[in-house]
Amino acid sequence: MPRRGGAKRATGASRTPPTPQKRGSVRLFLVATGVAGLAVAAALLGRGGSLEPPRPSDAMERDAASAARAEADARASSARAFASTTAEAEIALNLTAGDGTAHVTTNAPGAPGSPGAPNGARPGCENKNADCEAWARVGECENNPGFMVRNCAPACGTCDTLLEPVCDADGPNAVGEGDIGETFRRAAALSQYGPRVLSMDPWVLVFDAFLTPEEAAEVRRIGGHDFQRSLAGDGVTAVRTSSTSWCNVPVCEREPLIKEVKRRALEVLRMPEGNSEHLQTLRYEPGQFYKVHHDQNADPKSVWGPRVYTFFFYLSDVEEGGGTRFPNLNITVEPRIGRALIWPSVYDHNVLLADMRTEHEAMPVIRGEKYASNLWLHMREFQKPLLMGCENKPVASWREGGDPEA
Ligand SMILES: O=C(O)CCC(=O)C(=O)O
Ligand SMILES: [Fe+2]
């Protein structure tokens, strides 16, 4: 589908606001033409798996013309201490629109986004572009919240969110000492999903019937809306050769089945929705693989904290190959449509510390194609800090409060 390059600015208010890009060059350092910068924000996450990409809006998908003024949220790698093999990360570039920054506070008093409205413009919260109100009217607050919250908060009525010190302090931990064991023991009793315990220390659990084959095929169709070469480490790398499609756009994430599947997974793991990354769907063709890596790639002291759990769904059978292998545990799980595989990335007795025993790899597909999805759950809220462009680094409160691992 053509979009992005060569786009030109429409006259008058553009139909859609700048939108984070997710395509293009491997490293995704995407800078829209004529952009006046606010600057580099986040070296998001490090190694295995991948962190959230920016969120394009549906309107953006439809309107390539507005891409020229796109906000550039991108990611860059940060190979982290743990390890060796893999990392996917991003640097988010928060850039104002190409035609400059307009501080617009022109609404009639009491109108949404006006100075007199509860969530309207006030010091520290201004529309930074003359088109904010127009964008808000066409639904961009919902479709493109990352950009809009940061740049058009009065127009969206989100000044309270903007002014919250989201990135500066860690919220409550969703998982405490002993909770992982309790969660897995409970999950292992969910007979409707066909549970099989493969390991108890660390926990590795399979649900042979987490999704019906029909559901899995539909998740694959919806989730696989936009496959791009998978990233790890510094970007495209020989350790991960599959394709990735992020369910971070309304056309995917608002689908009732996607919501239902996530709800089920979150219920099993007893985790809040906001702690979840978006669903990431993978496709492996013959010869493709993901070498040994660990999924915990976040700074434990960051606003969102470590990835605590991986909930992995297989969305296809594979004729040969494509198993998920845990080399330290001598476990290999074969892909089967509807099967789910769950494991923790941190220790039950020290929930901020990566448990490297759950390193794993995607074995090469030999015959057929493999489709699967990752859902990663963080210790603390992830979605709002993602929207706000927070960084993968210790929050101020950790520096004051000392070392969480002490
Ligand atoms: O495809 C698999 O079996 C595992 C994929 C994986 O480990 C990942 O995407 O982080
Ligand atoms: Fe992984």
C-alpha cells in the first residue's frame, strides 16, 4: 500500500496529524520533512523480542498525503547488559509538525479544549499546532493518541494526562514475590484450555486449546495486517529473520476478537490491561528463525519495569520445524494452531531480576509456514508511558529510593 514518501501538505488544515511511522528503513529513524525538532526521547528497549513501535492512525493509513508531516517516533537499539544476541529498541523522536509550532488557544470559553473547559488549555498544556482542533474533530485523538496527547492535549481534552508526571515515577508493581508461582498454579488448573506443565522452576506452561483453530486463524488474519522484517538488537539482524506485524492500530486493536484474546491472556496471568504491550504477530517462512535470546529487555527501574511474562500463541501448524526451544531447560514446544505457551522472564523470589533460565529460541522452520503472536506483560503500566514517550531508563524515584534489586 503506497504511503509516506513524496507526500505533500494539503492546503488548509490537513486531514490528519503527523503520525508515528513504523515503516521504512530498518532502523526506523524516520524524520519527516521540514520538521522542527523537539528532540530525541527514548532509547526504548533492549534485547530480545521487541518493544512497542509507534502507532499510526487509520486515517494516516488512508491518507498518504499527510505523511510528509509525520511525527517521527522511531526506535533504536540499545544492546543491554544481559546479553549477547538480541535486542530491539527504538529511539522515539518527538518532532513538531513541519510547518512549525502554533500555540492555539482559540476556542470559545467552555468549548472542549478551551481555556475554560475542565481539561482545556492552560499553562503547560497548549495545542502546539494550528490544526489540532481540526484533527480532533476527525477522530485523531482516538486514532493517533501518541502524537495527539503530546501535541494537541487541549483539543483532545487530555491536559490532565499531559500534565501528569507519567515518566517520572513508577506506579504500583502488578507482581510481587510469590505471585508468579501462584499465577501458574492457578493457570495449570484451567482445564478448559488443556494445560500441561512443562516445568515448575522456572514455570513453563502450555495450553493446547487456548484458541479454537478458527479463532487462531482469525487472529492471524487480523494481527498479520502489516508484516515487516522483524527487528532485534540494532535493527535487522541475522539472529531474527522472521516478519513482524504489530497490532497497534485501530483496525487491529479494536477488533473484538483481539480484545477477547488479550482479555483471556490477561485473566490467566492476572495482569492489568495497561501493563501489556500490543499484540505482536510473527510469520516465519522456511529457513527463518529467532536465535537464543531472552525476552526481558526493559530497565527494571524504568516506569514500566521489566517484562514479567511472555504469553505466546501459535496461530498455525507447521509441517516441519519451527519449535520454541528453551536450551537451559531442555524443552521444545512444537507449533500447533491454537496452542499457547507461557513463561516468566523474572524470578518469583526477585521479580525485578531476569531469570535467564527462560532463554529460548525459535527453531528454523523447515517446511511450511509458522504464524504466532507474542503478548508481553510488564511489571507496571506500559501503555500510558508509551503514549507519553517515556524512556527506558530509571525513573527519578529509583534514584532517590535506591536500588530495587538491593
Ligand atoms: O517463534 C517462537 O517460537 C518464539 C519467538 C520469540 O521468542 C520472540 O518473538 O521473542
Ligand atoms: Fe522471545
